[in-house]
Amino acid sequence: MSTDGAANVFGAGLNVKAAPQDLKTLADERLIQTTGHNTSGSYAFHITPLGFQVVEGLRLRVEPQEIIEQEAERYVDASEFRVAYPDAHSKLRAARHLMAADPVANATRIGHDCREAMMAFAGALAEQHDVARGAGPERTVDKIRAVIDVLRSPLGSKTAAFLDALIVFWGTVVDLAQRQEHGFSKQGEPLDADDARRAVFYTGLVMYEITQSVR
């Protein structure tokens, strides 16, 4: 709401400032009903049933994405992942905290931590399966592919095919983290908060999907 010439508004357990024209718009749309005001310019209101329906609709539009992000985040924070991949967990957690503090000011550091999380994860996974010993830390795609090749037969053709596709996705996320670290989006524009969210979320998600498939 615009707060130019704002008045205090009391209702639904809230005490907020809102411009009279915004209150009128909400009332005209039958989303709230004002129940009076006093000489100090304070209004009382309640949310109408239609208002609650609109709020619920908005919540349902946002919630599925939040559920997916929270599920991947919960798994990466779980003790099983933390114990198996402590360095990857530490780096991704640092990136998440930087994003929460300021996703724009911390943009390049977030990208750096995401990239290091992926390097730590790929290195630990390759070590677990005793593959790609000569590959450098940055050769994450080679390490993930080597693990999948070793597990291809016991995993079965369907899971192996999924993981083959996931290798491509992994490489895309690596590129995403590198662009974040260098401070520019794919279009060469300055990074924004959604770029940081995307880098952190997909770094966690791709590690989540691989560990779920190879365990």
C-alpha cells in the first residue's frame, strides 16, 4: 500500500499505516470493511470473507515453490547429509545465510560458496566410490559421471538414465554458480535477489537428487 498521508489502521490483530485511498480501494473491492475512525485519523477494519478467499488464493500460488525449496533445504540440513558431505553442507549453509542477509550485496560470495559446495560434494562422492582420483577439484562433471558409471548396473537402466540427464543439469547449475560468482546474469545484467535464490536452491536441489538416487 502507498503510505502517503497514511493513517493508522487497526484490525485483524494488526496496527499498520495505510493511505486512505488504498483503504477505499480495498473496501470498494469488498476485501475489507472499515468500521469507523477517530479524530486522530485512525481507522478500524475487518477482513471480509472475500478478502480471506483472495489471501488464501495468493498463498496457494506461492506455497508449492516454497514447499519444494524447504524440502531440499531440510534434506541438505539433515544429519545424514551433514555427516557424509560436511564441507558441501557448510558452504551451502554459508551461501544461504549470505542470501538471507543481503542477496545483492553478497551476490558474488554466494556464487563462490555455491560453486565450492558443488566441488566439495562431487569430491566426497567420488572418494566414496573410489573413482576419478586424478581429476582436479573443478572437474565436478567428470566425478559425478564416474560415480554414475560405476553404479549404472546396480542402479538399473531407468535410474541411470535419470542420472545421465541429471549430469546435464549439474553442469547447468555449475554455470549458474559461476555466473553468480562473477557478478552477472546470463544476459550480462547485474544480479538481483532472485539470481541468488536460484543459485542456492538449485545447488541444494541437484545434490539432493543425486544423493537420493545413488544411496
